[in-house]
Amino acid sequence: MHKGDNCATSLEEIEQGDLLKFKDDLITIKQKIPLGHKFALNNIKKGEKIIKYGQIIGVATEDIAIGEWIHTQNITSHYLEEVAQ
């Protein structure tokens, strides 16, 4: 992980309601997170970039709360944003 990341990837399936320690905080998982999928480490506003391993991987299409699943329902490609400019 990178210090600027706002998401993390699950290394195993995480159940809704599970508590995960991140830095000095506890994150409550809002939905079941499948193995290899991402979840928010902090609140992300619509239009903000999603950062994983220090790299932009997409843009939030809606507000994403801490602990929520990040997937195709709430993220779009950053590449598409760059091409449109």
C-alpha cells in the first residue's frame, strides 16, 4: 500500500459488518467484499480519484463511504476521463 491510497484490496472475502483496523481507526465494512475487490479506507466524494498503490485507478461516480465496496457500480475509468480532454 501507499500512504496516499484511499482504498484497499481484500486478501480474503470480508463479511458485511466486519471491523478492520486501519492505522488507529476501525473501519466497519458496509457490504460483503469479495476476494480481490476494493473497499474505501476513507470517505470519497463523487468525482474524486480512486488511488490504489499510489496510482489513480478510477474516478468515483457517486459518494463512497468508508468501508463501502468499490466496484463498477461506483467507479469509472480514469483513462476515459483523460481521453475525453
